[in-house]
Amino acid sequence: MNKCPLLPTGTRVVIQASVPPLKTARGLLLLRSINDQPQGTVCAVGPDCTYLQAGQFVVYKKYVETIVTIDADPYSLVKEDDVLCVIA
């Protein structure tokens, strides 16, 4: 993973979004509703974050992120409370 160019403040986290797969490893098609949830890898956390760490893969709420593009790479800024789950 590249070093994150953004340093969030407070309880915000920076997430590098990823595109979910359309098929499983065995070739099963995934439902579109599963693919609609925004998800990605946390690349930086603010100083007041208590639950998240850089490197975790997360799913977060729709329509709550602020998208910042640096060097053609989109990053989403969201509050820690808007992260729905960590995928192990």
C-alpha cells in the first residue's frame, strides 16, 4: 500500500476505495446490492479514532464521504462513526 498523502483530523479516516468483484472465485455472480456498498482500505486515521487502524478493509455508509483526488487516486474522507464494519 502506498503512503497516504492525507492526514485526517479528529475522528475522520481516509479510505482508498476499491471496486468489489462481480464474481466469486468459483464463478458465482454477486448481487448488485452487495456491490453498491462503498468499501475500501483505511490508509490513515485521525488522532481521536479509537476503533480503526490503517490497513483494515471496511464498508461504510453511502453518501457521507468527501472524495478527494490526488494524483488520479480517489480517497474518501469519512467519520469513524460512518464505518459500518471491518471485514476480516
